[in-house]
Amino acid sequence: MESAEPKPATDQRSEPAGQSLSAPPGRRRRWRTLLLGKPKSPLEPGVFHKTSLMAFLALHAYTRGAGTYTGIEAVSNGLQVMREPRVETGKRTMLYMAVSLATAASGILLCYLLIHATPVEGKTMNTVLVERFAGSFSWAGLPLGHWFTIATLASEAAILGIAAQTGFIDGPRVMANMASDSWLPHSFAHLSERLTMQRGVLLISSAAVLTLLYTWGATSTLVLMYSINVFLTFSLSQASMVRYWFQNRRKHPNWSRHSLIHLIGLILCFSILVVSAVEKFREGGWITLTITTAVIGLCFVIQRHYQQVYQRLRRLDEILLEAPLPAPSPTAPARDPMAPTAAFFVNGYNGLGMHSVLNVIHLFGGHFKNFIFIGVGVIDSSRFKGAEELEHLRRQTEEGLQQYVTFMKQQGYYAEYWYALGIDPVDELERLATEVAKRFPRTVFFAGKLIFKRPSLVEKILHNQTAFTIQRRLQFAGLQMMVLPVRVQ
């Protein structure tokens, strides 16, 4: 029997809470003890350390569950195909999506707490939840609970399979927006072409297959690679929205409220990106960052090539757009729909379009009496900022076409222009050409195409076949069209 040693008595009234007897008095020590807490043992952390640990765990859990944001991203990428008015429809769809995702996520978490679901090796948390809820249920000797578990997991797999299709649906549309801004080959901008969608789907599928082969189907690595790229794009999008509202703060009195919302989103998304990249850098994060950096570099190379070609064409603009006009200008004839008509597909008032017009006059002399100029204002991602952008696009398209009309009337020809706004230029040009052919039955269509003296493989890929695509469509419809070469030195 151990003898009980007497313990020194302590005065509880003179001992402040959370402060030891050996601590010297002083305001500095008391504040430090209250903020950090004094450990009861060398292994027990203080209040500050506990708070830091809980914050890290919360951020870690948030990075694992924030993939639900991709549902809202899919709505943004598919805005072009929504019903008019697209902006209001997109806002309403995002509201429904946010409410449904929040309800589903909070409901699952509540079920975890009510059922007391805990992690089990080799099983997902949803499997544990369903098994504990109805796994042991049977009726007349039939394992109904087991069947219910299988049906639930099959339903989840079907939902994930459907969600995976958003990449094949929205991927080509995102690439079309990038192609319109010269970040990808221009041929990707033609969504109406089957080969364009097919190339986009094949490109995404090939990347998915290579990713599966590299990871051997390890879901932890796949989710990591997915989350890094997703939240990289989210961070860029939120930063762009903060920049947009700040630049347009004079137009919108409530800009600060919108900026605050996107700033909070930027902080959350960027924090997830940093945590995922740093925490799992050696487990697959490095290959994700390497591939992403390589793709970004390739996009810069593509855009640089297009800029170099545009710089070469500026010489053509300087020569042809400053050509002297006849003085005095002859009187333009009246409109004669039955007269021979030359219709040109043009993209703004530039040297490329003028080169085609002057070539036709040089080759055919005075055969054509009417000149029609057809143009399309392409509605890309930058045009969805509001009605002002669409109006600016319409005005810009009309002004460029009007310059062609003015030039031809000063040459003594009848001229007019046709235009449309759309997300796919090939579709709209074909529709306008059909309407022009109905009004002017004796129409021959013309389009210019850049040719290089020694074309490389890169130039063959990057410079699209828009002229040949339209020519194939119109000739199949029984309309005549010629493609005129434009040499690039």
C-alpha cells in the first residue's frame, strides 16, 4: 500500500484562471497566457495551436469538396447555347445550380452525423452511409438492403458519368472562344463543322486516356490533377472579374459589392490551388503544373505566330487602303438584281478584302455590275459582358462593310452589304449567302485565302480552311464560289 504524500495547498482565490503559480505577475505574461494558453503537458497544444490546426483541417476539407464549383463553371461555358436573354437565363440557372448543390452537400453531411458514418478501408463514405442506413434490411428472406445499396451506388456512378460529359460538350466551345482570340488554331472556332467538334472531342479524349495510363486509375492522383487545373481557371476568372468591376467602377455605382464577392471567391479559390499544389506536389502535382505550363506556352506561341502574320499584312493594308480614288467619281448605277453580281466574304475593312475585290475587277473587267459584301460579327466570350458590347460589335461590323460599299460606289458600281451577328461565322455566312443568292440569282461568291511561299506544317495547321469550308457548303447547295489566293511574303 502506497503512502499518500501530502500535497501543498493552493489558494484558489488568488490564482488567476489559466496561470501557474510560478508565473511572475505582469500584464505581458497574462495576455500571452490568455492568448496562447499554457499546456498542461508537453504534448498538449495551446489554444492558438489548436485554432491553427482546426483552420488547416477546415481548409484541407474545403479543398477536397470544392469540386462542386465545376457545376457552375459548366453553366458559364455553355452560355452561348442558352435561351434568350442569355445573361438572365444564365443567372437563373446558376442560382438553381448553387441552391441544389448546397442542399445536396449539406444533406449528405447531416446524414453522416445522424448515422455516425466513419471511414472504412476500401469503401467510400457514401457506401458506409447507405450500408448503415439500409444494408441490413431484408424482407421474406430477400436482401433488399443490399440491393438498395447497389442501386444507390449505380445511380451515383451514372450521375458521375453524365457529369463527365460536360468536358466533351463545353470543351470545344471553350476552345472556340480561344480560337477566336488566336490562342488556338482558327479552325477550332467553327462549331458548326462536324470535324471541329470531332477534333475537340478527340483531343480531350486522348488527353484523358494518357492521364489514365499515367496514373493507372488512381483516384487520389486524378482528383489532384483535376483540382489544380480547375482552381487555376477559377482563380483567373475571379481575378478577371475583380479587374473588370474595378475598371468599370464609374459606370456601376454598386461596383464595390460585386468586387467584394469576386474578391472573396478569388481568395478561396487561390487558397485551394496553393494548398493542393504544395501539399501534393510530389504525388502528381508537379506533372500537372508541368503540363499546364507547357500548354500555356504553346498558346502563347500560336498567338505570336498570328501576330507576326498580321504584321506582314499591314503592308498590304497600307498599300491598298490608301489607293487614290478617281476624281470626279462616276455615278453609281441603280440596283439591278438580274445583273451579274460578285459577293465577297470579308472580315472587316482591310487589305485582304481589298486585294480580293481588286483582283476580281482585274480578272473579270466590267463583267460584274453589282458588288455585295458579306460579314459576320463573331460573338465570343468577351461579348457577353452586356448589351453595350453587342451594340459595339454590330456598329463595328457595319462600319467596316460600309467602307467597302463607299469605295465601290466611287468606282462606279452598285454595292450594298449584308451582315449578321453569331457565335459561328461559317454558319452565318452560309445563311447570308443563301439569302443573297435568292435576291441576286446571278451571283458568284469570292473569298481570299493566305498562301505562303514555303508553308510549314505549323502554318498549314494554324491557318484555317474557312474559305474552302464555305466553298464546299455553297457548291453542294448549287452556288458558285471562287477562292482567291493572297500571297504572304
